[in-house]
Amino acid sequence: MNTNTKIVSFCVAALVSLCGIIFHKILGHEFLTAWDDAWQVMNVGTELWTWENIRFIFTEYYYGQYSPVNQLLYTILYRLVGYDPFWFHFLSLVLHTGNTLLVFFILRRLLLMNLGVQKMMKASVISFAVAALFAVHPLQVEVVAWVSASKVLVYSFFYLLAVVCYIGYIQKKSVRRRIILYISMLLFFALSFGGKEQAIVLPVCLLLVDLICRRDFRTTQIWVEKIPVFVLSLLFAVVTLESHATHNVGLLSEEQFYPFLHRIVFACYAFCEYIVKIIIPVNLFYIYPFPMLVGEPLPLRFWIYPVFLLMIGLGLWKYWKQRPVWLGMLWFLIHIALMLHIVPLSRINIIADRYVYLALPGIFFIIVWYLVVIWEKRPKMRIILTICGLIWFLFLNFQSYQRTQVWHDNKSLKTKLHHLLQQREDYQKETPEEETIENKEEDEHEIQ
């Protein structure tokens, strides 16, 4: 076994172990029947193993949603084990572990293309650190521990496989292999969309991969090869809008949306909140409602966020121009773009932990890259860097391990939310958050 194989094997074993250590307790969790599992997971589409039902899953919309691949996985699981929550949670853990490994392999491959094989160890260290943060960060707990959020895991898994195929397509010289990889990329793109609509940003992500690989954007080929991907993305966007409209929400419905200026402010707020929660993930909720209804005035405090971002952008301009920063930030922005409210979509949350699942590697890459740079250029700071890095990483592990218990069942989830609300200075007996939650839960029971 050569050195490269040993390094990769160690990283894979360590990442799989991390996922297992942090999330193994979810295997004993129940379904959250008071919070979406009652209709997302436990439904007629899950229980019927017939060709008619499979046709329905792929051709019809379900409560304004279209996620046939995710639903088919539920149907297969139910056919094999019934409504045993262990296996549904096990599937989530396997998918998250797979996504973690894909993040590692994709980043390592891209770094080797940029740094060269002579810096294999550096590429492996950075890739491993980013994947490890992706594996254990507390913002990931909602997606992994809540069965209904498996749509995010499914779409991310096939999405990352599509990226793997595209990178292979770029690198291979054989025409036959390039064709196979390109077709595989399109197939994985379709499967990813079948998990969740967020997959429609893949064409933009592929352009980012081209930037990372330093491809020449002046060539015709680079644009011609994107045409099928953009056509699919447009088709998927239409399907998404139509699915929303069947439930009388979204752009094709008569639903009222916040004014454009308010949506810009919400985008600034969401961006700042996500960055803060990535660095210091404390007091995480499972619902973050909008601060006011459509037509009501925007609370004054929200106007701080655009000003703050503008000041930060101008003050750190020389850093934004550095290649690792803008590449990492572009990955982050591409994968939260649909959730920043600039495009008006029907959402009950102004932010949500699950929205940033696939976006996180972008920020982690920036953090890890510059920690490695400081390590290389300032040997005297290595001890401090090591201590601070370990403390932060252990803190993330502890927070995630503790947070998995919040998602154990209906009671544990609601108890934790009420505890967090009571710690707020503006807490009252009936807060907007609680009212929103009660209404949400009533809606879920009506659907049943």
C-alpha cells in the first residue's frame, strides 16, 4: 500500500468514525409526528408498493412538493422494514456519511489540480479538515436527525456525485469516457432534483468548478457543454413553480410576497446570521419565523444588516480579492442563493439550519486554508493555533452530540424550544415563535 492510499484510507476511516460517534444516538430516535414526519414520511405514497403508486410518485405533486426520489426511498424502506424509525434514521446517517466522504474527495481532487501532486499532504490535510467540520457541525444536526429533512441529504448526495462526474469529465482525455461521465452527470443532476428543488443551481456550481480548474472561459466548448445542464435546470425550475402553485403558494399563485427592498434586507440578515451560527453555533432553534407579516413595517433593527455588510465588504476588500476567499464564498452563496429570499419563495422560516447544509464547505474551506497558511508562515503561532483549533472543533462536536438529543421525539424538541425562548429578554407568555409553532402543528394534524 503506497503513501497516497494510506493517507486516503486513514481520512476515510476517520471521517466515517466521526459521523458515527456524533450521530449514532439518532438510531434510537422516534418519528417527529408533530413536525412534518406525520405527512412527509408516514403517508399513502410510502405504504403502497404498486406500479400505480410509483407512477403517482414521479408524475404528481404532493402538498405543493415534488421530491419523487426521496419519496421512493421511503417507499422502499417501508416495503422492507415497515415504519421502523431505526432504519429511516440509519439511511440518514449513511447519506450524511456519504456526503462527508464526497466533500473530502471533491476538495482533495480540486486542490491537487491546483497545487500539484507534490503538495499531496497539504491537499489531504485541508480536505480532511473541511470534511470533518462538515461532518460534525451543529448546523448539520437538523438535517441528519430529522427524517423529513432527508430530502436535503438525498439531493446533496446525487448533487455531489454530479460534481464528481463533471470533474472527471474535465480531466479525462478519452472521448468515450468523457461522454459516459457527462451523461452520468446529467443523470445524477436529475436524481438530485428528485430529492429537492435546491439542485437547480448545479449549472452555476459547474461554472465555479471551471473557475477552480482554471478553464478558459473564452472557448466555445465551455459554454456549449453547459447548454443541456441549463435546459434541465430551467425545466426543473418550471416543475418547482408548478408544484408550489398546486398548493396555492409560490410565484404562480396569488400569494403575497414581501417587497423587494424587504427581501434584500432579509438576505443581508440571513447571510450574517448564517456566518455567526457557523462560527458560534449556540441557541439553535428548529424554526426562525419572519419578524413581521407581509404588509407590516420592517423592524428598525433589520436595517443594520445591509449597512454592516457594506462596511465589512469595504473594510476587508483586499481579502475578498484573494482567490481562496472568493472561491469559498462563491460556493457558499451559490448554495444558499435560493434561500436568501431575493427570489420570492414560499417559506415560513427567514433562516433554517438545513438551508446551509451543502453551502458549509465553502466557509470551512476559507477558515482551514488560512489556518494552514498561518501554520506554514508563522511557526511560533503553531501551538496557539493547534490549541484554539482543537478547542473549537471539540466545542462543535460537543454541541452536535448534545443537539442530537433535542430531536429525539416530539416532547424533547418542543421542550428545548420553550427553554430557549424563556432565556430571551423579550420573552412573553405567548411569543410569535410559539404561536407560529402551534399553528404549524395544527396544520400538520389537519393534513393527517
